[in-house]
Amino acid sequence: MIRSQIRTLAMAAAVATAGLGAIACGASGQPAGTTAPATMPASSQVGAQSSYSYYRSMMGRHFGGSMMGGGSRGWMISPAGYRWMTGVNGVPGWMRGGRFPAYMIGPGMMGTSASADPGKLMGRLWANAPGPRVTPAQAARAGNQVPPSAHINQAARTITFTTGSVHLAAVASPAGGPDETFRIAGMVNPKITVPAGAQVSIQVINADPDTAHGLVITGGPRRSSWMPMMTSRPAFTGSALWFLGNPTTAGMHTGTLTFTAAAPGTYHYLCPVPGHAQKGMTGLFTVSNAS
């Protein structure tokens, strides 16, 4: 490649980086292309193609035809922007940087509330995303259901499993309960203990009417930072569901994360959306030595 071509490419890269600013931080390293990413985002729990198609349509609908052009707006509708928003093959960029482009949080979209709580913006953008849903009645039953193989101590707010198969349901911001908390087996943010090597399945339901939520198992401290995914990644492969959009008349979004509790230790489950763990969306998750 001749020197003038190299210089042109370098200038183009610099302009693109300047246009994106802080939002590029945390984007996955998967090569960009014109097709949908090969890995589905935990936020939608559907095939990559349908999720990416929804993303392009949604971004164009909310932010106009300029999305198809150059600069940061064009980047946001590309596969790379999709990965930054959804966390395909990595932590969503907005969870690591805690910021969105100015045009996404202006008065025409969400006002200043999106700046204070990124979950407000993401909840609205992904409200109509494809994927499984449940009714409010089903969500209420799931949040109060006691797993058949669990030992419950209501007074101590603990759930203990001794079997190698663990199934739980966690409802985020349930109706009639404290906001910014999880309801699991009828309790608020209970302490969960599972044996090492257990196969864990957690169904997550977002019951919050106007905010996105998710659930991640991490090895971070109980009092999480405002942006927990800056300091602590998922503790186990598969132990992250980044976010679910707002409920609609079609139902409440739900997704299931599955993983092996491979290593004994003390962990925490939390909502990874910036600010939510600090507000109370976190609980103790212990992996005990197998007896």
C-alpha cells in the first residue's frame, strides 16, 4: 500500500474515533461486516439475524435516516455499533462507559433521565425487541415460586441447594415489591448457595415498567461501583444476561442464563446496568465445596 493511501486510512480512522468519543470504549473485537453478528445478544435471547434486523429498524426509527450515513450515527447502526449496544461477545460498551452519544439522550428521545440512568434509555429502545415474554401473572408466580430442591429460610432470607441441578427465577423490580431489587422465591435479594459443579439455570424477568434490567454473577464486592462491569466481569461462562427491555402489552421480557458453578467461592448476583447494583439490585451467591 502506498504512503498516501496509508495516510488517508489513518485520517479516516482518527475522524471516526473523534466522532464516537467515549462511546467506542468496550466494543467487542469481532470483525465488522455487513451481516448480522454470529452470536446472539443475551438481551433478546433470539437468533442473531432477527435481533440485528430489529436493532437496525429501531435505531433508524428513533434517530432518523442519518443513521445510514457516516460518522458516529452511521457507526451506531453497523454490526460494530450493535455489538457495543448489546454486548455480543463481550460486555456492552454503554455498561463500561456509562455514556451514550448526545443525540441519543437529547430532549427528543429521553430527556435528561437517560443520562442519570442508562437503563431508562435502553428499556425504551428494546421494549419491542423480539424474544420470549411472560404475562404479569406468570411473572408474579415465578417470583414467588420456591424451587423444589431448595431449602428456604425466610427469616434469614437464604436459599440453599444441595443438588447438582439448580433452577431459579429472578424478577427484576417486581410489582408490589421494592423498586430496584430482585424477587427470588418470594424474598428480596436472598442469599443463594449452590454446590460446586452445579448446573445453574436462572430465568430473569424484567417487570420494571420503564427501565431495562439484567442479571450477572460476578466476583466483585457486595457494594458495587456505579459501573460494576468496569471492575468485575462475569464469574462463570454463561453467567450474564445483560439487559431486558421494558414490558409492553405483549408481556414482560424474559431470558435464561445457564452456567456451571465451577469454582467454590463467594460471588454476587447483580443488575449490570450502571447504577442499579448501588441502588439495591444485588445479592450474595455462594458456591460451596462439594460434600
